[in-house]
Amino acid sequence: MRVMVMVKATDDSEAGFMPSTELFEAMGKFNEELVNAGIMLTGDGLKPSKEGKRIAFDGPGRTVIDGPFAETRELVAGFWIWEVRDMAEAVEWAKRCPNPMPGPSELEIRPFYELADFGDAVTPAVKEHEERLRAKLEAR
């Protein structure tokens, strides 16, 4: 099961405060544990939302919205993608994570959809197309 683990933004992360050396080292050790256990597929930190854009869709129309975005607690400051047996394993790993922010913070864990989750909407042609795309991505 693949999951995305999101580090929720805080006022500090949105202000662009950099982590301390101690936090950077602790997160590096945690990431190394994840890699060595075969859990971590990828992960990165995100710059504050003031450097981001949103694209709003309304039918054929597209509107670009410049950051920063309101509701800091709803924003993401970083992420991992993990391969785990189940949600319980993801939670156990997340509980081992050093606090990713100087103050109170949260992680959110969300499972990815798998093709099987879409049932009959996935025809053999759709499945074959998806497999080709994934093979191209893995070849990069």
C-alpha cells in the first residue's frame, strides 16, 4: 500500500524559517531509517505558499491565484511517499518521526488509490495504458 505522509504547515514554515541543525540531523536519521527499511520512496520539503500558485478550474476557464494562501493549518510544508503493508504500519512509522517543526505540528497520512479501487471504470485498455505510463516513469 502506498501512502502520502504530509507535514502540515505552521506559521513558522509559512514564514520561511529554516530548521535547526539538530532538527535537520534528526530528520536525516529518520529518513535513513525509512530508506533502509524499504519504506520511503521519495520525500521533500515545500517552500512557503507565498512562492506557490493555485489554478482554479470552472468548466473551460482557468484562473491563476498567487500565494500566499490563507488557512496555514490546511497547507502542506513537506511530504513523503511510503510503501507500507497497511495503515497501521504507516502510523507506527509516523509516530517515530521527530517533530518536523519547532513547535506543535501534525502529519497527515493518506492512502493512494490503486487501479483496482476504480472497479469497472478500468477497462483492459485503460489498465494497459496506465502500465505503459508507469513503466516510462520508472525508466527515468
